Amino acid sequence: MDEVTWDETPLPCIHLRRKTMYIASAPGTSDKRNEPHWCLKTMRIYGPDDKLVGCEECAEGRECYDPGY
């Protein structure tokens, strides 16, 4: 298995949220790709561009993406 480095890991938008950010769970038991996500800008499962939000979807290249720096 190839090791993923920091440079290869996409940074999600700072406005992306998911349930386990607020609820404690056992380490390694959560798959962030399959969790409910929402956008803080819209408070819905769709971003300001009317597209679904998620860890892979809310990344660099999306019109509403904000890296936070």
C-alpha cells in the first residue's frame, strides 16, 4: 500500500462540517466519506453553488472553496 503524504492529501473547505466533528466516537470507527456533511454557508447538504458537499467534493478547484488561509 502506498503511503499518502501531506502534500497529496486534499484540504477540504473550512466551511465543510460533518457529524463526527461534534460527537465523540472510537478512533478508526468512522469513515468520513460516508458521514452526513453540510456547508456552514448554506447550512444544507448543498454548497452555495448548488452542488452536493463532501470531503472529496469540497476541495480546491470548486468555485466556493475556501482553504481558510
